[in-house]
Amino acid sequence: MTDKVAGPDGSALSEGLGPLVDELAKLARQQHYYCEDSWYTCPAHPEGTANEFKERGVCDCGADKHNAAVEALRERIAAALKGPSV
């Protein structure tokens, strides 16, 4: 493995780490909740919900919020690996 944690100036190097961060983010992402009884399925799930009181396509299971946090963290790590911008 050729990953380097820090360069001579102390900045993080992205050699080989970028794909690992992307893979970690992929593993951390959550699917929308699905239940055999579709009344309880998240409205944003591809199969939708049978609950007519829930707005179609709007996540109520927390997956969208969780995935947004995962993506924000992935972007912060990627930026840190690139080092300080000039």
C-alpha cells in the first residue's frame, strides 16, 4: 500500500487515500426504510408508502439527513487530504 499520511510540510497527502474515503462514505450511506407493510415504509423509498397522510418522496426515516452528513464529512476529509489551498 502506498498511502502516505503526511508530507514533509505536515500536510496530508491524498495518494491512495481518496478512493478509501469514497469507499468508506459508500459503506456509511443508508437506504430509506422499507417495511413489508408499506404503510410504514419511508415515502422516499423507491417503492413508496401506502400511508396517504405522508408526503410522497419526502424522507421521514432519517436517511436523507444521515447521508447528507456522510457526504459533508467525505468532502471535509477530501479537502483536508488536498492540503491548504493557496
